[in-house]
Amino acid sequence: MNTSFCGRQAGLHPVVIALFLSVVIGALTIIASPAEAQSPAPLGKLSLTLAPSSLPADGNTYRALYVQLWGRDSTPIQSPEPVRVFLTSTDPDVAVLPDEVVIGPGSSYVAVPVVVSHSPGEVRLIAVAVGYADADIALTTTSSLGSQPPYRLAVSALPPVVYPGQPGLLSVALVDDAGIPYLAPSDIAVVLTSSASESIDLPRTVVIPAGDYVAITQWIPRKSDDVSILAQAEAIQSGTAWVSVSELVEQGEPSILEAYLLVPSMPARDVERQAIVLQALDKNRVPVDFPCTDIFVTSSDPRVLVVTAPAPPSQCEATRSYLTYGVRSTDRPGEATVTAGAVGMVSASVKMPTYGVLETRLSLQQAPSTPLGTDLVPSTITVQLIDQSGRPVVFHGGHTVTILSHGAKLPTTVKIPAGRSFVTLNLDRDSVEKQVTLAAAAPGVEGASLAFEVERHELEVALDVPVLIAGTEAEVTAIVTADGEPVANAEVVWESAGLLGEPLLMSTDENGLATLVIRPSEVSTNLSIRASVSYAGFQGSTVAEDATVSPSVEVGDDGPSRGPFLLIFAAVCMILAGYMAYTSGLHIKASNSRFVRALLGSRPLQ
């Protein structure tokens, strides 16, 4: 027996046989050298989000750090198994993190508690996980109203000189260090004290209402004295005003007008304020009662400030040494001079500045930064109160916020708890759409809006359907991938009216494959096979394919086919040829090219 005989019987060329044996026997003698150790490419990276982006330094714990897994394409991914993330803070005196957290299977992120101290400052938060590039983010903690610039109370007590028994006016305004009005985020209780409680009667407290910047009250002088009035509030720089209570003296005729500002400045778009105080003096500058005459009060720029009617009682009513006039600021910030005059009296003027108000505003933020629509852990929306510099503002009495949403189901009203600057809402993953638009509004604060996209990974499924023969088992395979990568543990629901009485559920293996074994019947000529795939965090997909069932192969009168016999015969010939080559002394090694050349007649083996 020789190779040419086998070739003739099996219909195979000798060269083909030689090549086949060369490869097989050569592979048996190859000794694989160890591969050099290489560092595996990272699976992706970590992404950190702070929501809210800044925290008050109040000693509380806030679940504000979001650690998310991102793939190589910088989109969120869900891990099929738990991922341990190790955390650290560069300055534990400012903020502290747990040593480690775990992102659970089927989730893309975890929310981490952050413990802040009472010391404002800046710190970097660092996250590390095996197989992922690490990440860090900066956190700034501040006092509740912000540490820079300082907010203070501006106090005015008018008129500056009064007689015992004649009530005066006291205003307490919340301003920044430049004197610009600041709208209170919540009711601010101001404690009032005087240097001589026996000389004046003074309310113990006044309240600056939420959404306003000033509180106005009265004080009553009891005896002559020079008195200071101190206004104090928590976390705000205090303010002081001075007044003089004078003994009654002989009064001359009214001859001089004096004008004062009860509030140091006004925000643009403000309501009417009794902010201009006029006092009548005689020629010796002694306060006197107003004469029963017309007083003319005008604004130099009505585009900035408009003067309204005087407050009752009118100037012709019983003894009153001062009058108040109302003013209203327009939408245009600027400065206007208010001038007061009367027949036979020296006129007076005072300048009133108006500003774009330093108001509290709302902030909306999604977390993590790229929400995953069907993540096992719902994504969140943070509603926070901040000042114009982005520092958190604490509502001591809480505050109600109205939410308008499109593309997501959220409550229409939420309340920021008392003593907190923010509230966190969960996104309903079953209703969230790809495009989400939100708007928030609350009394006395500037509103906010937010628009973002929700990431959705789409599953791809393909069917591998072989040739179907009636009565013969066949394997139909569903191949499930996402972004070109196989998806393990995805649910595959098989449906086929001609094969399955009811849907069949199975899961993909580690290669993203799910195999359905079928045996078409003789009566099935055309089949429709349908596979529906779903996996948490991914957009589901469905594929259907029609297949034709061929009739079974019958054995004819001429006997069975020679095909299987010839294949078996050729295999036996190859084995025998290999044995003969071995006994002839051919030393075949890993490099088998010499053997092939010898068979082709190029040169003998050495």
C-alpha cells in the first residue's frame, strides 16, 4: 500500500496528502515558547460625579458622590459581576469617604456617602478599581451662605434725631460686602438689642422674610440719650445703627428739609418701599413739625426709580417731625436722585442706587453625569439652592419647589428639607425617554432648567439557521452582542408557530450564544423562527427568520451513497502513509517546510 494507491482510491492528490501529514505531525512536535507577560488592556474607566456639586460645611453626611463604570468608548456600562472600588480623600479634615464601595452586578454606578466637617475647604476625592482607569474630582465645602464675600446686616434708624415719645423707624437689610441687596433664601430671624434698654423700646426680634431682603419696624424713644442698636443673625455679619433722643427744646419755623434713605439700596424690579424719610428742621437744625403745605418729591430718572404717594398720616395731621415717601424700582438697574422741596424751605436730595439683585437660585443636576436609562439603580436629579457664585444656601425653614418635566416622570412639587440645601429625586427608569427636559421654580428664588440625554445601549441579535431537513435535529443559534461585544446572561425568548407550542426562555452563555435544538417534522415545509432579546440596561431587540424544511433523504435501489465510505477510506490511507513516513526515518520537526519540499522533489532531507 502506498500514498498513490490511497490517492487513487479516495480521489485525493498526493501533494494534498503530504501537506496534511506535514501539518499534523509537525504540530505534534512544536514546543510553544512561553508568551511574554503583557498587562491586559483596561476594561474601561471610572467616572465621578458630585451632585450637588458643592456641600455646606455643616458636619452632616451627604450621599453626593456617584462612581460610574465607563467602557472604552466613554459610555456607561453595566458589570456582570460586583466591582470593588477603593476610595480616598486627600484631606480628611474637610471630607471623609468610606474605604471601599461595591458596584453591584447589573448596575453601572453606586452613590457614595460623603461626611463633611465643620471646616470649609477644598479636597480631591479619588476612586480606584482593578481593571479600570482611576478617577478623581474636586469637592468644595463652604458655610451655608458662602464664606466669600461675607453677607452682612445693614441697619438704619431714622430719623437720626427724635424726641421722647415720637416713634422712629428701623430697617434691617441683608446685603453683601458691596451693599448690594441679597434675597433671603428662608426666613431670617434678626435679634435686636440696644446699648440703653431704658432709653428706647425696641422689638426683641424682626424677621426678614424668605424671598425678601429687608425688615422694617418701629422703635420708641423714652428719654434723652445717644443709643446704639445692634442687629444679629446666625451666620451673617451683624450691623449697628446710632440714634439720638433729644430733650424738647423751643422750636422755630420749619425752614429746612432733610432727606434720608431707610434702606441703603434697592434691587431692580422691587416692590414699592417706604424708603425715603423726610425731616423738617428749623434754621438751627432742630427737628420741628411739618408745616401744612405741599411737599414736592421727584426722581431724577423715572426709568430707574419712580416716586409714589406719601404714607399716611398726611403732613397736615398732628405733630409729626418726619414723613416717609414710597419709591419703586424699575427693571433697569442704575442710580436716581430723589429731591424734596416745599415753598419757603431749603430743599434736600438723596441718591438711591438700584442693582441686579444677588438672589438665591435653583440648580438642577443629573447624576451620574451620563444616566443609563434602564440601569438597575435609578439615576437621580438633584434640586439645590445656591447663590450666584454657586455656593449652597441652606433653607432653615425648608422650601417648596415646583417641577415641570418632559421625558421623565417626576413629582410636580418637592420640598427641600429644613436645614438642607438640596433634595434628590429618582428617575423612573420604566418611563424615562432618551431626551429629558426639566424646569424648576420656587417663590423668591431664580428658577432653573436642565436638558440631557439618557444613554441606552442597544442589543444586536443575529440568527444562525442551518439547512433544515425533516426529521433531523438541527441547532439554531442566537448571537447576542452590544457594541460588538458578546452579552452573557441575556434573556432570549424563542417563538415558532411550527416548532414550539409556547415561547421558550433561555439565557446566553459567556460567548453571547443561545442555542435552540429543533427537529422539524415532515409536515413542516416553511418555518418562521423568532428570537426576542432583553438585558437590564439595554434596549431590547427582536429578529425573525424564515426557513425552508427539506424532505428527508431516502435510500435508493442502487444502495447507499459512496460518499461516507470514501471519506473513511481516505482517512485510513492518511494514517497509514504517516506511519510509513515515520518508519522510513523521516525526522519531522516543528518546521516542516523541508519535508514538504522533499515530497515535491526539491531536495532531499538532511
